[in-house]
Amino acid sequence: MDSRFNQLFSVFAIFIVVIGFGVLLNLDDSQLNNSGLDFKNVFGSEGNVLTGAVIGIESEEDLVVEDIVIEEEIVIEESGDLGLQVDCGDGPGTCACGDTLKENYNLSFDLSCTDSGITIGGPNLVFDCRGHSITGDGGGGPDTGFINTGGFRNITIKNCVIGGFAKGIEFMHAFNATIWNNTIGHINLTEPNWGISFANCSGANISNNIITNMTSTAIDSVFGIQYAEVPTVASLNDVVIYGNNISRIYGTNEFLPIAMGIGDANFPTLDNVKIDNNIIENINCTTGSTGLCATFGGGIGLKISSGTNFNISNNQFNYLGTGIMPDQPNLRIVNNTFKSSLNGIYNLNSMGAATTRFNHSWIVNNTFDGLTQGVYLLGNNHNNTFLNNNFSNILQFSILDFSVGITNNTVIYNSSMGEIKWDKANITTNLTLHVNSSDLYIENGTIGLINDLNTFKLNDTAQITFKGLFYPVIPWLMKDGVRCDNGDACNISYDSSLGVLTANVSSFSNYTLQETTPPYFDPTPMDQLVQYSDPFTYDVDGVDDTAVGNYSVNDTTQFTINGSGVITNLIPLHYGPITLNISLNDTFNNVNSTVIIVDVTDTTLPVFTEPPAAQSVADDVNFVYDLNATDNYNMSSFTVNDTTRFRINFSGHLSNNTILTVGDYNINVTINDTFNNSDSLFFTLTVTGKSAVTAAAAAAAASSSSSSSSSSSGGSGWGICGDTLCNDGETCTNDENINENGGACFKDCGFCREDSLVAELVDGEKDEEEKSSTVKSVTDKVGEKVFGATGWDKYRDIIVSLSGILVGIFVLVIIGSLFLRSHHDLLLKRKYNTGESSWSKIKMFFRDNQKSVKLILMMIVGLLFLGLLVYLIYSSWSQIVSFLSKIWSWLYNIGVLNRFRGIFIALIILLVIGALFISSHHEFLLKKKYKTGQVSKKLKIRMFLRKHKEIVKLVSVIVVILLVLGVIIYLIYFYFSAISSFFSGIWSWLFN
């Protein structure tokens, strides 16, 4: 036990001694005096790790200790970082200008140097400025911010601000160096200067740096980044220059400013270089520069002097002389943007001589915008491919090809639908070139290039390819609408399995494919039957080898068809067959069409509005029954089965043709529509004996005969009319037709008539009183319908009075005409007692009285017309009455008649006032106008009328028309019911 304890104690003591010795080695005097043993400071340096050898752990895999980052920095008079002790200089201490870096170092203060800054003194080091600056004095000497000329590998310099040196960072013979997130610039020296200079280095990563504000007037150009070879190395590779921003670099005279210079033409050993996502702009010459600087119009964005397998992508080259100056083969220049510069790509070397090594390169999907020349080719440049580059707003040439010798560069524009390929010795053009631009387009089945003078060398032989085709047979190739594949102009091949057609064309223009197989309908459209008033819908389907274009129909007034082939009606379809042409075309305008018949029919039966009901009528009364029916289209007619005894008109008015005898009649009424659909209904008409009135009259006649005989023997007889006593001595009730006991009353109770009339009633004939009652009942019915019961009672007497006035007017006209006819000879003799012949006198009379004659003739014509109108009304009275009644009711209900009546009355008043005024002032007017004093009043009037005869004619015609219209409207308005009753009575009388 004692021996084991002694061994453990010895190991522990050795461990304590080692730890203490290590602490003493890492502390200077100031730390010992001020801070004591601060382990936080000991382990605060980035990259320091205590390993298992120090603390007695057998393997480093048993313990992982993460880097400890110092949260607080201690700075004492810019003398160094007290938290990090490295070998930076001749011995332990902080780094200062001119020191050699031998350990990882985090700078915590700014350094201002009069000579070079920091020299790298070993491999595997990281110098992190943490945003602090290392600044030279700008005195013009060949000083450098960071120097690694010893070839130390795995060196990282990051987060530094470097300025005032001839070179910001210089590395030689180094491998796997990283220059990250530094800002380098503010250099204005007479010495050659570089922001970052690498020589004979491999595996470098120069990323996310800002290089700006550099100017040189020395014996060489100024470079933002220079990466070159030296003679002593066989090969260099794997260079990444990514995400850097290089701007405002200026040169003068023969010394072009260059943002990036890659390679040395004398030592082409560089390989596999990636230049990606950099922004290079404002690389220009100072004011007043001459020589090459002025010739190129500014600086160079990227100069490639040697190397292979370059991948230059996603960079921006803006506002400079030339974007890329290539002098090497096998370049891939992809997705870059060249804007507002003299040239996008220009294959000259820095001395202005044409390069000869820009070959076998791919220039793909780049954008050239606002340049003088997009691509400028000089010398023997061959086998380069320009694919889908976008040239726009180019001042002179999109591609200017001054190549010599056998060059054969290729220009390609393609998409998923096709490709254009020029493989030529000269590809000069100034078109706006990009897929589906205004000058070049690649669409489904169409490849075109504008026929323009700016086409230049592209209007030549080319290979075009159409993709994504599904034609079962070889389609035609059309050049400007004319087939060209049937001759030597277009040599085509078609692979139907791949859907690819390739054509070699002799000159370029608009090429389209024409597939000649028309589309077809599947299934074949069939004739259609549709019910009138039903919506019409029909779906047709088209099939094509490529794609269906659209459908159409010839009748666009009644039908429409959508892009899926569904046909619908736009308006209600009329009865009958409609011929409809349906057309189908494909995307190549191959057309197929078919014709169907849309037969619009109607099988819907008309229906009675109210089914006919059983009817009953006395044998001495006319039978009248109005039937109504409706149809979804239009009613055609009503018919009745017994046309001998009955008749029915088109509006359903049923009446008897002959006198009906007592009995039952089975009447079948049929209704028809215009499509000859019909429906029928039966009803029974029962004809009874004489009506109660006729029977009562017969009884009264018998009583009269008895009374007459008893009168001779002192009986009472009929009594006295107006004594309010019935013939049988009973007192009348309120009902005029019966007495107080319910029996018939024919005296003061409504039928007090002479014995002869009673005798006629006994014989079964209708007397005038019955007719008057019939007319009266019709008049009352129409009057109450028009004016209402109250209104009819109010206006009935007035209307009857005016009816008498109307009759009087007709009588006066007839009497006046007869008077003139019988007395015209007498009148002529009195006025024209000249002894001339009667014919001459008549002519003189008519000439002097032509106005009156015209008026009489107009009245005669009007009366004839009125007679014809009355005749027509008689011939179709029931229909006209029904129609006019509906029109009248409608006009009356909406108030038109009331408003019109007011206007008419106002016109009448104005005419009357005007007539009175003229009558009272005509002499004054005439005297004022014709102050001759030598002619009679009558002659003055004639002179006035003759002078204004046209106006007088017009006024007379207007007055007559207004008066006639006024009288007609007034009579119709106030006597409509009376007129209706009057003509109804006449019609019934004529019919019976």
C-alpha cells in the first residue's frame, strides 16, 4: 500500500510541476504583476488546444476540447494583444509592423507601418484582423501589407483592411492559401501595384474581398487580382476566385487598368480555374489618358493570358472598356452580364495584338446589353460555340467576326421546341438575338429569323431542328409559306421515334412545319332533335395527329361553340330544321367540317286555361261561351265537332249557328298549336224550355185575354201604368220582375206594355223592349267595366245626351248636302247672271269656291271611309270589341287618356282663342297691311288670303285634322260603352 501511494503521489507531483512550468512560459512580467495566473487568458488564443500528452490522457480521441473565444479584449497603448501570446517578431510578444508571424494571431488594434506590414514565417497559420487595419505610409516604395514569399502552405488572412501599400497581399510558391473577406485599396503610387498578387501558387481561394480605389502611373498596369505562373513549376491548378467586388481601378496612357489578370502567356501551366459571382465595374482610364488606355475605351475586366479549363460564370462586367479579353482555349463563359462598355468579349492581348488561342470555347447564356460590340473576334479563332446569348441595345455589331483562316465558329439558339445552328467562317450580325426576340424566334413548329439588312452573315446556310414532334408521317417544311423540302433548298430528315426533324437550309428566313393530315371528329356528329323552348347542348370531339386548334360553327347568330367542342344556343331556336356546319382545325390550320341538322320541334300539347264545364241555356236565348287555352309556342285554332249547330272563332268564342231545340248536346272542342299538336275536351250543353221571362209574358197574355173579356163585363183590366200596382193587384217589390208574392209582374214592375206587344210575346217573338233590355245590359256591362259602377252611374246621362248630339250632327250634314244639291242652280243664277252656259257657270262657281268644295269633298270621302270602317267593324265586331276593350282598359289604367284629354282640351282652347282673335282683329290687320282705301273689305280679305295661301292651307288642314281627331277621341272616350252597346245590339239584331 505504501509503495502504491508513493507512486501515485510522485505522478501527481510531476503533473503539478508540468502545469506550473507551462503557465510560467506563457506569462510575461506585466501579467505576473497585474493579473496573476489567469487561465482564461492562457486558453484564450484561437487554435490553442491542451492535448492528452499534457494532461495524461492516452489518446486525443478520448477528449475533444473546443476553441475558447475571448469575450473581452485587453488593449494597452496599442502595444499588442495581452490575451494572446505568440512568436510574432524576434521573441514572445504582440505583433508589430515588420514582424514575422509564426503562430495564429487575432489582431485587436490597428497597425500603421512605414514599411511592409506582416511577413508569414511558417505554415498552417491564421491571421485574423477582426476588422482592424494594417496601413502603409503611401510613400511610394515597394512595400507590401502581407508577404508570404517563403512558400508556406495553408495560410489564411481574413477580415483585414489593408491600404497604403504597393501590394496589398503577395504570395509566392504557396499552396492552399485563403484570402477571405478583406478590403484592399486606397493605393495611389508610382510603383507597379496589385491588390492581391499570387505567383506560382496552387489551390488558392480568393473570396469575398473588396478591392477598390487603386491608381497607378508607373511602368506597368495596376491589377486588382494578379494570378500568374513562374518558370520553376510544372503545373498549377485548382484556383477559386469567388464573390469579390473589384471597382474604381484606374490606369493611364499605355498601362491599362486590369481588374483580374490570370496567367502568364510565357508559362501556360495553369489549369482548372473557377471565376464565379464576381462584380467588376468602373475599371477605366484617368482623364487625359492616351495610348492603349484610350484605344480600348477603358480598362479590362478579366484578362486571360494562359491556363486551361476555365469556368467563368455569373460575373458582372459593367462600365469598363472590355469585359473579357481571352487568349486561351477551352473556356466556358456562362451566364455573365456585360453592360455599358465598349466590348463584351474582345480577343486582343494587352498590347493590342490579335490573340490566336481563343478556340474550342463555349460562350453560353450571356447577356450583352448596351455595348458597341458584343463579341469582337480577330485572328485565327475557331471552333467556338455561341449558345443562346442575349444581345440587345447593341450600337454596332452583336458579333463582329474579323477572323482569318479556317475558323468555323458556331452560333446556336435553341429551346425545348427547336434549334438554329450556324456553323460558319464568319458569324457577323447585328440582330437583337435571343430566343423569341423580335428578330429571332423558336416556337412550336416555327423557327424564324427576321429578314433584315442587319442579319449580315447569318442569312446563310444553317441547320434548324424542330423538337417535340408527334407526326406519324413526315411533315412539309415551309419557307416563308412556300414548301421547300421538295427541292434542294431544304434537306430534311425526320425521326418519328424521337420527334425530331432536322433541316439544312441554304439561306435563313421563316421556316414552319406543315402537317397535312386534317383532324377528324370522333365520334361522328349526328343530327339532333330538340324541343322548342328547351336549351340546346351538344358536345363534339375532335382528334388530330398534333393538337386540335379550335372549333367553329357557321351560324353564330343562334349558336356558339367553345374550345372543348360544346355547342349551345345563344337565342331561343325557331321551329323547323336548322342546318349547322361544324368546323375543326388543328394548329397547322388543316380543316375538317361536318354538317348536322338541328330539328326544332314541338310535341307539347296546348292546354285549356280552365277545362270546359257543363252549360245550360234556354231555347229562346243565344248560346255564348268563351274558352281560353295556352301553348308553349303559339295557339293556332279552336274547332268544334258540330259545325252545323255551333261555331267557334280563333280566340275561343263559341256560339250557336242555328236555333237550338230542347235537349242535351255533347260538344267536343279541339285546340291546336302551330306545330299541329292538339287536345280535346267534351262538355254538355243542356237546352231547356222557354226562359222565365218569355213564360211569364205568355201567362200575362193569357191573363190579358181574360181581363179583356171581364173588362167588357166590368173587370179591372190592365190597370193604369204608373200606379205601382201589378196587373194582379199586388204591390211591386224592389225587384222589377216579381211582385211581393213572388209571382210575375208585367205592369209597373218593368213590363207595362201594350196588349199587341204582349200578344207578340205570346207568339214567341222578341219585342223591342227585350232588344232594348239586351242592348242596355251590354251597355251597362261595358260602361261599368270602363268607368266603374259609380263612374258609369255618374256619366251615363251625359253620354246618352252626347249621343243625341252626334246623331244631330250627322243629320245636319245630310240635310246640308241635299240643300246644296237642290239649290245650286239658283245660287249660280244669282251670282253669275251672265247668260253663259250652265257648265261655264258651274266652273266659275267651283273656281271661286274651291276651298269650300275641297272641304265638302273631304267630308264626303271621310264619310265613305267611316262607312267602310263601320262595315268592317260589323263584319268582325266581337273580335274588335274584345281587342279594343283590352286596349282601352290598358290605356285607361296607365292614365294615358287622362293626360291626352288634357292636351286635347288645351289645343281646342288655343284654337278657339286664336279664331276669336283673328275674327276680332282681321280688319285691323288688313287695314294695316292693305291701306289702299280703294277696295272693299272682301277684296282685302281675298288679297290677304291669296298672299298667304300656303300658310292658310297648312293651318286649315291642321285645324280640320285636329277637330276630326278631337271629335273622334272625345266620342270614343265618352261614348265608348254606348257605342259598344249600340253596335252589339245591331250585331245581335242582324244575327237573329
